[in-house]
Amino acid sequence: MNRREPLFKQLAGPAEQGTCHLPPLIQDIIILVIIISICVQTLPLLVLAIFNPGSAQDLDGSSSSSSSLKRNQVAPSEAMAPVEGTGVKAKVEGLIKGHTVMVFSKTTCPFCDQIKDLFKQREIQAEYLELDTLGQEGTDIQEALLEISGQKTVPNVFINGKHFGGCSDALSADSSGQLKGRIRAGFHDYQFDTIVIGGGSGGLVASKECSRLGQKVAVFDFVQPTPLGSTWGLGGTCVNVGCIPKKLMHQAALLGGNVQDAQMFGWSLSGDSKPSLDWPKMVEAIQSHIGSLNWGYKVALRDKKVKYLNEYARFVDAHTIKGVNKKGKETEYTAQNFVLAMGGRPKYPDIPGAKELGITSDDLFSLPYNPGKTLCVGASYISLECAGFLKGAGLDTTVMVRSILLRGFDQQMANKIGDYMEEEGVNFIRECVPYKMERVEEGQPGKIKVYAKYNDGTEFTDVFNTVLFAIGRDPCTSGLGLEEVGVKLAKNGKIIHDEAERTSVSNIYAIGDVLQDKAELTPLAIKQGMLLARRITLGDKLLTHYENIPTTVFTPLEYGCVGLSEEDAEAKYGRDDIEVFHKNFWPLEWTLAKRSEAACYLKLVCRPSEDMKVVGFHYLGPNAGEITQGYAGMMVMGAKKADFDRMVGIHPTNAEWFISMDITKSSGVSPTAAGC
């Protein structure tokens, strides 16, 4: 009978007759079990060899020193060293609290090797405990980790005493930029890594960026009502009572003018009536848009995992604030760092009736009724912008000026703006200051009698429906307990700071309009917030650049500028080292409408000793913001007059006039506009 040899006998070779008495099938089963057992024992080595060639030596002890010790491994004796408390759990918690980055790992795990390689590449110092080298002790530790973190798998990573996650969590945090921020936050028992006080543009950017980079962040924002009772939502001055509604009302005024101009282009209006503005309808539309922005900011904070608290904050100590909500409930919060971004609010003059009868820009943009005949007190850009769009809306508008227009701006450009506004029908009362206000008639609007004096002592009185104060802004730094915790303030209430926006208290920073001697501009606050967040979280060194900051004044004739005014350039470099190229121009879109040929004007302030480097850029005309923003990049890069001359213009545009400026002030030649 031909029967096959059993597998056991085939593998073992010839044997003495009678040495094996087991049936062939049983012999085969035994040898298969032996083979499977060998495979199971060598499988980890095979897997590790595939995923990490060379590391397999560590498993059989053939290397002179283990790779895990090369990576700051915690030795078994250290792992179970005495710590406060008893038992495995307490000892594991001691390890977690004792190291900035603690990784519980296994030598046979390819995902653990990914963590080790990532941390090595990022130069992150971490401590590793290889659980599979500790026998039963390692198993006990893994059970304790499950209880502590809810995670039993390895790698199990802890950062600054808090559970972080596994391999995929670390890789994701690294790709998003959060990993380094989480590590730099350090050990602390505060509720938050960073608290931002102020929900304006700068504060929102700083909070979201800190959160994106791994920090636990909260934003406090609380709006104190105006004397008239006006309040608003999240987003700060720019969104609610500044840039956004101002630009929209400015646009409404421009559209009214364009309707008039349209007739010169062949359009006809139905009937003989002039266009009129429905004030309540305009305000409703603007406030609806602002409301959508408020909601969007809340959603963005939630998406970025920033906690939003509608509470008024006051410092208790350098790491603690007390928040008070609308109901008066007080709650204490702690943080490692604070960012002050409270912004500012309009000033009121110290005269009878000012707060009771007057309004500011905090009220105007949500005013539900037509303001009627309006007096704008002040010559700031806010006053002139408001006066411009009020006049454009068809209202009787007056500006009361104490001294000069647009203090801090180029005075030639400022006076040209004033001249244009007067030609458009805005009344200017110069060198005059109000000293008393009285209500003479109730209503919406009512009637207010204003008493004022010229510089020569002559009396001025008139009756207006609305009086708008735009005489400057105060920083929102009072009532927060800043000085009590050591934050130094200037006499004007603004915050004294270093070049990195750090206050006199090392863990408290400031951005935006509260900073001493810095421009009060929303885009600047945004840039400050972004860079500060990266310095706090990542240790970046990049500072805010404060030269050649572009800005635009949205008066009826818009004004954009970058760099120095002519006066400041002369004061800094001397009259002999300044050359000014200038030109009047007539926008093509103004020609058929028969608008002023001499109103629009531009100039470049240059420095001959630096090969005509442009140190001041000034533009007066339509679409000033768009034109100025484009040229601002050249200014930041140190452009010279020759760089402007080399460009090819886009025709016909207003921006192209900058590439053909050949008339200097010193030549005495008139810069009068010429045709295309």
C-alpha cells in the first residue's frame, strides 16, 4: 500500500524504525503548530524590519545600546521611581507632570517611530517610556493610561501635563501649526493660555490665531452704551460704528451724485424731481449687513474653538480677571497671558448739554431718523467724512473747526479737501469752539441751540437738529484695573509698550488703538494681532512694521496717502533734501459731468540724497483707497521716482498719472491738468 510519508517524517528525515508511534495525521498537526508558533514569535521583528529597517536589532539585543535610550527613553527604574501617591496610576501621573512632552511607546510600534522621527525633525525634546520592555509593569502602566486618558493604544502623548493624543493627533497638529504652540504654552494651572480683552478686528485676529496654533483662548467683549443708549455686537468699532457703516454711507452719497451726473451721460430721471435719500431705509439695510457680520464673527470664534464671553473684564492680579455680565454676575477667570485690545471711544467736550443733547459716530450709523440740519464739531477725518456723506444725502451740514483740518495729515491735501467740500456746499465755521448747548424743541430730530465763540471772542449761535461731536477718541483703558496690576499708562490713558507690544507687565500685551504713539487704524491692529499671536505661541521674532502704512480718508473727494507728509519730510530731512513732484488731473468720468477740473491732485515727496527715493505718496481723487493700496507695496519696497517712471500705465485710469509726473514744486511750473 502506497501511503505518503507524514509531514513530520519528511521534515525530520530518516529515523529508526519504531521511534515514532503517533499516527501520521497527528504528527502533521504537531509540526504545523510548531511552525505557526515560530512565525508568531518572529512576526513583530518582520513588521519592524519592514517599517523601520535597522531597528530590528533592538529587539534581539544585538545593538550596543537601545534606540529608545538614544531618544531620551525613561529607564525602567526611573519610570517607577517613588512619587507622591501610591500605585501605578500615581506614578504614571508623576511622569506626565514631570516632563513637558511625555510619550508612552513600544519598541515594536511603527506609529511610535513616526512620533519619534517627527519630534526629532522638529527638534522637540520628549521623554519616552517603552512599555514592552517593562514586562507586567508595562501592562499595568497601559491600563493606568486607559483610566487617565481614555486611550490604551500607543503612542500615547502628553504635553504640559495634559493628554494630547496619538500619532495621528500629533501629525495633524504639526501640519496645522498647533504642535509647537501647545508645547510652548508650558506648564500652568490657569484656565486659559491666553485671554484677549476686546472683540474688535485686532482682538479677534489675535484670538483666532492663538487658538489655531494650539492655545486655549477666550475673548471678552462688552460694549458700554452711549449716553443716547446705542450699543452693538461683536466686531468692535470698525465693523459696527466705524469703517464699514461709514464706507456704506459714503457710497450712498456718491450714488446720489452719480444719479445727477447720469443725466449728462444721456440718462433721464422720471419727472423733474431730484433724487432723495430714504434715511431709515438706508440705516436698516446697513444695520442688517452689520448684524450678519456680528453673527459671522461669533461663528468663526466657535469654529476656531475660541470661547466668547460677553462680559466686562477687570484685572484682579496679573493672571486673573473678574468678568461681569449684563445681569451683574461676577466670575473670575485666569490665564497665562493677556492681550489688551479694547480700542477707543469718542470724546465729548466738557460743556453743558454735550452728553445729553449731542451724539457721536457711535450713534450716527444706527440713528433711526433723518438727522436733519447737522453741526459736526471737529476737523478730524471722522468729522469731515461724516459731514461729507451727510451733505451728499441732501442735508444742511456745517463743520465747526477749532484750528486746522486733518491734524497729522499733509496740510496742503487737507486744505484742498476743505476747499472742495465748501464748493460742494458744506459750511465751515473756522477757529470757533462751542461752550453751551440747549434744547429748544423736542422731537426726532428736535432742535438744539448751540452757543460758541470765535478765537477773537465773537459770539456764534445757531439752531441745529443734530450736533455730532468728532473731536478725538479716548482709549478704553480706565476701569480695568490696569494700573493696579502694574501696567503703565501715558497721560492720555494709552498703554506704554515695547517694540513687541509688551506692556510693563511681562505677560500682558496690547494691540490697536490703546497703544501709545501708534496709528489708530484697523488694518494695523489686525497686523499687530496676527504677529503678536505668533510671537506668543511660536516664539516668532517678526515685529510690526510701522513705516509706510497706507490709509485713506473717505471725504467727498477721497484722499489716500503712504509715508510722510510734506511737512514731516521737511522736518525730518530738511527743505534742501526734499523734492516734490506734483500734478493736477481731471478724471475722465468727471469730464461729461462738468465737475471741477482742478480739484484732483497728486504728489510724490522724494529725497534727492537717496536717488529720489519716494518718502511720501499722496493722492486726492476718486477711488483713493484702491489706488493707494496698490502703490503702497512699492513704498514698502523702497521705491524711487525712477521706478514709477519705468512703469507702463493702464489707460484711461486715474492711477496712471503717477507714471508721468515731471513737474516739481521747486520749478515753479504750474501743475494744471491737461487732457488725455
